[in-house]
Amino acid sequence: MSHKPQIRIPATYMRGGTSKGVFFNLLDLPEAAQVPGKARDALLLRVIGSPDPYAKHTDGMGGATSSTSKTVILSKSNKADHDVDYLFGQVAIDKPFIDWSGNCGNLTAAVGAFAISNGLVDKGKIPENGICTVRIWQANIQKTIIAHVPITNGDVQETGDFELDGVTFPAAEVQIEFLDPAADDEDGGGAMFPTGNLVDELEVPGFGTLKATLINAGIPTIFVNAADIGYTGSELQEAINGDAQALAKFETLRAYGAIKMGLIGKVEEAAARAHTPKIAFVASPKDYLASSGKQVKAQEIDLLVRALSMGKLHHAMMGTAAVAIGTAAAIPGTLVNLAAGGGEREAVVFGHPSGTLRVGAEAKQVNGDWTVTKAIMSRSARVLMEGQVRVPGDVI
């Protein structure tokens, strides 16, 4: 029996924020995978090593966690005033499925660097030394993101002394601006607050009636109070991810929240968009030990936040969820704002399982409705490996 040999595809393995992913230039993909569809999904699933019933990704580039099972496709943008189009795919670990419904805020930090290094940004925009401003069109959510990428001697500066909790080593700081991050009515699920309320009553089997802030900003997110679901807000991954019953209840909460947000029509549809919405629970500040052993003091933070991604408690915080946190914190009366002490805020520092993160947001009321002009945070990014990824030729 004959088998097709492996094919080679140019690729770059990058860390962005607290995530890792395989980055591709659209034009380097096989022709059949340059357009959305089964061929593209089959190729990227094989690159990552999914579906893997062993949940190890031994035969692929994935890291068997939601933070490391990611793919990015970039291309020179034809959209006015933008440099690069950014398409993100969240790859399921144990299912043959890629969720294209949302963005990855962490990997956004690596998009500008890849675009500059791979000729997707006009050379005239790149200084010899200084900051290169890269305008990114986020194709999944149809939003503009601006990355401020440091440049030294004409090349992307990756090394530095900026420390990001959840990342072991320091690197160069990349400031990211998410412009107009709230959903538009046509995005599906309505505007920033799809129900029109800052706090809703959410009926969830297994939990009962919960107070919830349902927000479309950065990524659709369902915020609940930690105490209402039996947690303190200072939990680490092992407190939740090994508890199958708890994870099942969180998935039920996510499904019923998604219905309330108008993202799906019935509970069964939640499995087909596992990447969105996110679930997060909040609490007022308290001392805790981060996963690294670092002591986080209550006086250092404004609130505690824990978030789930792809069915598991995240080891730090998703970048898009951080945008949702910053936006909700800036709007008086949301559960996030109340956990932070209430009142008007332009930025918050929140505690997550790996440490702390600061995120800012500019929110205002227009004709009685809340809008947010931008959210800002700092991340870092680094090329881990570049060259060619190989996949069996019969994949597509």
C-alpha cells in the first residue's frame, strides 16, 4: 500500500502573551487551504495534532491546552488604512473541530511582529529604531487592533525586561489597542450588552438563578460572582480542572448564557462554538498565592477574576477576556465594576491564577447607551521557531 509523502509548509511557531500558536502567511498555504472550508480545517487540525483522544498532541505542534492549540493565518490587508488581516483558529484538542468565532487577544501581540518580519507591512512604515505602529484587521470579529512593536536596527525587538505574569521569561513590551471592541448589532448577539441590562438574572440548571453581566467586548463573556457559584475567586487550575462535575456545570452555565446573549438558539448548539462565549467569575480583592508561588496581596489589585477557556480554567487570562474585564470595570453597576469597588474607572489591576494584569478602557454613555472607544494592555511576543511544518500529503 502506497502513501503520499509529507508536504512542507512555511510556518512560524510564536508565543504571544500567555499563548502559543502556529503562524502562517496565507499565500504559503496549499491552494485548497487558502480559502475557508474543509481543506483548511483538515490541514490545520493535522498541524496541531487534533483530534487526539490521548489529549497530548504528541503527533503535532499543539500543546494540549487551550492556550497552546492555536493557529493564525495572516495576509497583507486590502482594507483601507490597515496593514495586515489576522484570522485566528482555536483548535479543539479531542474533537475534529476549529472554532473561528472569536479572536485571541494574547496572540494578537505576535501578529505585528510576524507581519513586519514577513513583509506584510510596507517598509516605509518601519523605522530604523523606535516603534512601528501596525494596524491589524481582526477578520474573525471584524475589528481594528493597533500593535505598537519596538524596532531596533530595522528588525523587530523581541528581547527586553518587560515581565508578564504567566510567562516565565521577560521580553520586549508590545502595547496593544483594541479599538471599538464592543460588538455591533450586526455581529450577532446584539450590542455591547445584548440584553440591554448591566446585570441579568440567569436561570441555570444546577446553579439556580444567578446574577450575571453579559457583555460583548473583546470577546463575548459571561461574568458571575464567585461566591454565587461556590468559589472564592482565588482558585488555581487544579481546584477546578480536575473536577469533572464542576466543569460540566460551567459548560451548562456557558450554554444558557449564550442563549441569553442571542449567540445560539438552543443548548445543544453551544458545543459548536466552544471558543465563545467565555465564562468568568469575579470577587473582591484578597491575598492568594499564584501558581508560580508568587504572593499576590489584596492591596495590589482591584479585584479577582478567574476565566474558563475551551472548557478549562485558564492558567492566566485570555487577552480578549481582559478586554471584556477592562470594559465592564469601566461601566458603573456591572458585576466586574462592583467587585472592583464600584464607581468610574479608566483602568483596573486584576488578580488571575498566574499573577496580575493591568487593563485600561475608555467607556462613555451616548444617548443612554454605553460605548467603549478602546481598551489597552501590554503583552510581549517572541518567535520560538521558524521554518517548515510537515503534514502527511493525504490530509487535503
